Amino acid sequence: MIIIRTPYRISFFGGGSDYPAWYKEHGGSVLSTTINKYSFLVLRKLPDIFDYKYRIRYYDLEETNSIDNIKVPVIREAIKYLNYDKGLDITHHGDLPNRTGIGSSSSFTVGLLHGISALQNKSLTKRELALKAVDLEQNVLKEAVGSQDQVAAAFGGLNKITFGGTSEFISTPLHISKENIDTLESWVQIFFTSKLRNSYDIASKKINNIKENKINLNYSNQMVNEAEKLLFSQSRHRFKDFAELLNEQWRLKKKIEESITNSEIDNIYEKGISAGAYGGKLLGAGGGGFIMFMSPPERHESIAKALNLKQAPIKFEHLGSQLIYHDYQDQED
């Protein structure tokens, strides 16, 4: 038996520039961090004594002898992608709901590839794991997704991730002081809007609008660099300036694709700002899910009271996808 723990992420700046349709030609960058909320996958070889070869448990239960009969596309194609030919039992648990803007789909993909590879006695580097997850989602499954979530889930930590060129991506940890990381972490609140959304529809519209948004996406890249400088600066107002820069990012994001927001989300955002937040943004592709606000900790209570939404307490994490349990008696022959 193998247990894989893969973190979710929150993205601060640069979303949209991580789509291959953009960065293959222009380059891109994002600033994000993984958080201490996870996708857990329990995998084990399924003995041939059972009447089925594959058992998959999530909110549903699948039992089948044929890979092609597996309903979840990413599981079906991951098994083929890695040429895994043994019986397989997979169980998934998530700390937060899916389709909420915290990178849960790619965390699942990264964890799945990590776990199946471990069952095959193969040890993938974080880079290999991220590249395989990107390839599986974008080229095999043909999903309208960017590349930041897979990299964040595999590597973990507070990073600037640049995209493009022959290396495809470079994940650079932001080596700011622990005090600054702790302060940044303490300023972040995320609230669940109670709206689940289909990020692929919104992402498809973004991709279709990329040529029309060249100026906005170039400005988005500039914001990543500006935000990075703020985190390394000695200014007394660096976190306030960082938070206020999120407001610009949010306005820019809405210009790239109007369906990112709606009147209900705009109302939530305005309530948060009016209650004392310096800045914020909707996480992920848009349309619903989690919304993030940034403010000094002493303002958090009044913001939470004004919003009256479910809040997920978070901390940053730095490990990325981890194999946290391995029963070596269950290895491949």
C-alpha cells in the first residue's frame, strides 16, 4: 500500500500567462504558494482473487476489469500513460472541495502519477512529475488547463515559476526571511463562495482570447516581478503594497475574460474591501470557488463577520507531493 499527499495551491499573480498558447511564444510567470490542505491518494496492488481488476473509490465506486470502462478520464489515461498492467485499488480523499480554484484537479493528477510510479518502483524527480502531469492533462486528455498548478503541486513552496523556452518551466523558490513568509501567511484569508464552477469552460474562453489580451498578459508578467520585489524589500508597507497590487491583478483578470466574475462575486469582493481588506482576488480560473483577501490579522475578524462565508484556515507548505507511507511488501514483483 502507498499513500501520497499532494498539496493544493493559491496563486497570487500571473494567472493566464501559464497557458502554452501564450508562453510558448511570449513567455510567462506566476507567483504562488502551496498550502497545508491536501489531496490524499491511497493506492495498492489489487490481488487477482477479486472478480475485477480495478477498484476506484471517490464520491462514487467503480469496479471493472477493463481500463477503458473506468469512468474518470484522468485515472483511465494515467494507467495507460504509465503502462501499469497490474490490478489497482485507488481511494481518494480531499481536504477541500473540487472545482474551487485551489488547483485540486492537478494535485490529483500529480498525486496519481506519483503513486502509480511508486507502485512500479520508479522514483520520479519533482520536475519529471510536473512535466508528466502537464503532458497528461494538456496533450493526452486535451484539457484547457495551464501549467502552473502541476508545477506547484509537484514542487511545493512559495515560488516564482517562469514558463517558456527549451526548459518549459523553471520553479524558483523565493528565499525571503521566515519572518516575512510568516507575515505574508498571516495576512491571507480564503473564503468559500459556495459556488462550484467548471474551470475548463472559462479557461477555454481565456485561451481563445489570448491574442486579444497581449497587453494585459504582458502587464500580468510585470506584476509578478513587482510583487517579487515587494517581498524582498525593506519597506514598512511592503505587505500592504503587495495586497493592493492584488486589486490591480483582479481588475486585469476581469478584462481578460468577463465570465471570471459575476454580480454575486463582485458583491463579496466589495464587502471584503469595505470591511478592511487591502486587496484580494478570486482563486483559480474564476466563476466561483474560493476568494482570497489580504489584510493585517487584526482585521480578519471584521472581514469574516462582514462576509459571513465559510472560511478555510490555511498555512503555507513547502514539501510538494510526498509519499508518506509505503508498505514494501506490496511492491511490484
